[in-house]
Amino acid sequence: MREVRTEKYEWSTGKKPRGYGNWAFGNRSETVVWFEFGSYAEAKKKAVVTAKEKLPNGETIYALP
């Protein structure tokens, strides 16, 4: 499974991602960004699948604020 890092989200909001809603994910430079809906855990799983199409192999996924 690819790594999903949360430091950008945590730095901006001051808390870890959790709850239900529309979640933004992208690459480190935020040149590729997409959204997943659901609980954070569900959205994270969907983001890993979507990243296979959107990001080169091995590029880290970031949860974005």
C-alpha cells in the first residue's frame, strides 16, 4: 500500500484528519489534486486506488487541507 502522509493537513488545521466529508489528496507539490468522499479511512483507501492513475509509481500521497 502506498503511503498517505498527513503533515500538510495537520500543519494547516492543527489536528489529525478524521471524520466524514470531502477529502483532498494530492502530490507533494500539489500540482495533482483530487477529492474523495466518505470517512477519512474510506477516502484514504479510495485515494490509494486513484493514485495509481494520477501519480507515478511510488510517489507519496498527501492528505491536503
